[in-house]
Amino acid sequence: MLPQQITLPIIGIVNSPLKQKFGTPRQPNLVDINATISMLPPYNVLSAFEGIAQFSHLWIIWQFHQNRINTNQSNFQTTVRPPRLGGNQKIGVFASRSMYRPANIGLSVVKFSHIENTEAGLRLHIIGADMIDGTPVIDIKPYLPYSDSIDDAIAGYASQKPVIKSVHWHPDLLQDLSNIAVKTQLNQTDWQTIEQLIAQDPRPAYRQQALNTPFVMRYQNVDVHFSQIAESVLQIQAIELLN
Amino acid sequence: MLPQQITLPIIGIVNSPLKQKFGTPRQPNLVDINATISMLPPYNVLSAFEGIAQFSHLWIIWQFHQNRINTNQSNFQTTVRPPRLGGNQKIGVFASRSMYRPANIGLSVVKFSHIENTEAGLRLHIIGADMIDGTPVIDIKPYLPYSDSIDDAIAGYASQKPVIKSVHWHPDLLQDLSNIAVKTQLNQTDWQTIEQLIAQDPRPAYRQQALNTPFVMRYQNVDVHFSQIAESVLQIQAIELLN
């Protein structure tokens, strides 16, 4: 008899400026977020990564560790409401990439950046991760274009990239940005990443028309306040430093 | 503290004509093998697949269940010798898709064929699986081309598809094939699949020049005997029905 479940090791932990689910891109590779994976012992050895620089992209297999509901077995939810369908149409869980699924396993293709091996530990630097800070990593595999890249794949409701919205910075904020940069230790790349994250419109589907309603996305050590100021236009209104 | 390992459910079992590792393609989607996944309760409900026909391709996340060595933790092997490098060059395990890796998790993109829901159970029919019969399945997710298909990905030693060899059928065998078909219940599609499997050259890298040496690949209920008869030419010499 086969066991009805299997146990897997956690090999590393994600370090990301994304601190909460809100604002995290719904798929990998949509926003060029810089993140790292801190490898845990005994997987924190350089030889395990020998040759990895030959690859431009990697698969990361990871756990949706912040799910509060266990959707495994007795609590199995057969359908979900994907944001891409406006959040009010149900489809089967295996026809979606919803985080609420039996295995709670996420699959993301990211760009390989570099390996950093210091006394503080071994870190794999990646770009485009859609995982929040603290995410447990189960496996890292190279992306093989001859096998994984399927140009003519068809994906019904999810064939096209999500629409990107316009993002403006509030004029007062723009004027103060160099001061804020000093206080928060964030830099030009961070501002660009924040802009790209907001451009994805992280608001829930049923609130994506809410005009002038404030929303807050956490990024690294700041809260980013934004709201919609016109049709398809979002404005970043404040950057608040967290303690 | 985070747990150092996680437990996942097995949601289904693969049914495949591939009965042994020998002959199984080294990546998915190289050979159009027909296979099914028999869903296990409570995951064997049609609603969990609602909308799946919108997708041409699916990701299957599965377990290398026939690994005899546990490469997790104390037995962690940092390097492997991929067949693509002739089996005599070492690279890091995370720069390869070797089955000997901490998580023992396989990742395969396959074509969606159809769903079969009968009294005998719910089966997902897929094409192109590189998993052997009996493989435990952990998750099924749609392939999203806008996110997963990366045309310009670079993959060093594994950028190109493996070279396909010529496959001939022994003349005596060809003459007898209709008799064998009756005895074995195999059909034209099976013969084509067998030919495609042999064309991948399943022999170990260090024996890929072995002339006139017999090899045997198991497929469904038969043993397929083949050997190399000339440079890059393999010949199928006998189809032996198993009891």
C-alpha cells in the first residue's frame, strides 16, 4: 500500500520586501522584485548550485505557509473564485492556481540573479518572485526551455497577462522622496518595484472600481498608501515608515 | 519556529504503459505517451476540475517514489551526473532535474486530453507524461502561457532538445506485427509510442555507442528488445508478451 501522504524537507526560506499577501503579484515574473532564498543546513553548500549560472530562469517550489485553512482531505474545497474572473465565478481548484488547494504548493518561475556565499550563509538571489517574506522553499530546479516553454499553450480565461494600470505619485510625495529615501533606506529600484506592484492593482476584484478609497500595501519597512483617482489610474499618496 | 518539513497529501496515482524507469523519457512532452491519473478520495470529484478544458497544458507535481536512497538531510548528495553531460561530469543538484534531490519532487508539463468519470472512478487523461505507472501525484495546476512560457530562457547544457535517433523495426518483426497485436492487445498508437521511446535512446550515457548489445524496455504488458545496429540507428528486434 502506498502512503496517502508524503513528507518533504524545507530547504530554504524566502527573504522578500513583500511582507503580506496584499500586494503580492498573483503570478511570478510580472514584477521584477528582488528576493533571496536563505538556504538551510544541510542544503547551504555551494557545490549544490554548481552550474546554476548556466540557466537564466529557475523553478521554485514552495509552500503557501500563511494559509489558515487546511484544504486537505476532510476540508477539501473543490472550487475557488479566481480574481481573474472577477471573484464571482467558480472554477475547479485543479483548473486554478489558487493558494487554497490540497497540497498548498506554489510553483514559480523566477530569474536567476546570483549566488552569495558569506559567513552569514548561502543566499540564492532571484528576480520576479511572487512569494512573501518567510515562505518555506521545498525545491529549486532549472527552467528547461525546450521542455517548459510552450508557445502555443492555450489557457482560456488566463491566456493574457493581467492589464497594467497607470500609477502616479502624489506631487507632494514626489517632492519629499529624497528625504523619505534617507529615512527608509529604500532606493530607486524600490520605488520602481513599488510602482510596478501597484500597477498590478492589488485590490480585491469587487473593489477595483472604488474611487478615492484608501488602500495600504506593505513593502519592506514601509506602508504604501494608495487609491484610485480616475478610471484605471492609481495614485501613491504616502510612504509611511514602520517602527 | 518553522517546521523543518511539511506533509502533503497524495491526490492521485498515475496509470502509464511505462512500467520501469528504463525507457521513461528524461523530460515531459518529448514523447506523446497516453497516461491517466486516477484521483483518490476525496479528490475524485468532477467539480474540482470544472473549467480545466480551457487549458491545453497542465503541470503535474509528483513524487519520484521509486528512489531507493533518501537524499534528504543526513544523506544529502550535493552533486549529480546528468545524462545530458554524458554521465561523467558533475553539477549541483539544484542546477539539474535529477530525481535524486532532497524533495524527490518531479515537475512535468503535459497535454490535457479529457476527463473520464465513470463508476470505476474519476480519471484525468494526459499526454506526454514522463512518469512511470504507480507514481503518486501531489498537485495538478493549469499551465499559464503568459507566465510560464519564457521564449528567451537560457539553459546552458540543456538548451536544446535531446537528439532523436533513427529507429528501424526488424523485418521479421514487421511481418509478424499483426499477430503480435492480437496477442498483446497493443495497437498502432502503442507501436508509434514505442518507436518514439526508443528514438530517445534510453541506454545509459556510457553505453550509447554499444553496437549489437541487446537492451530491453518494458512497455505495458510487453518487453521490447532492441539494439544499436549502426551509428545512431536503433533496431527493435522483438516484442515479448509478459505473463
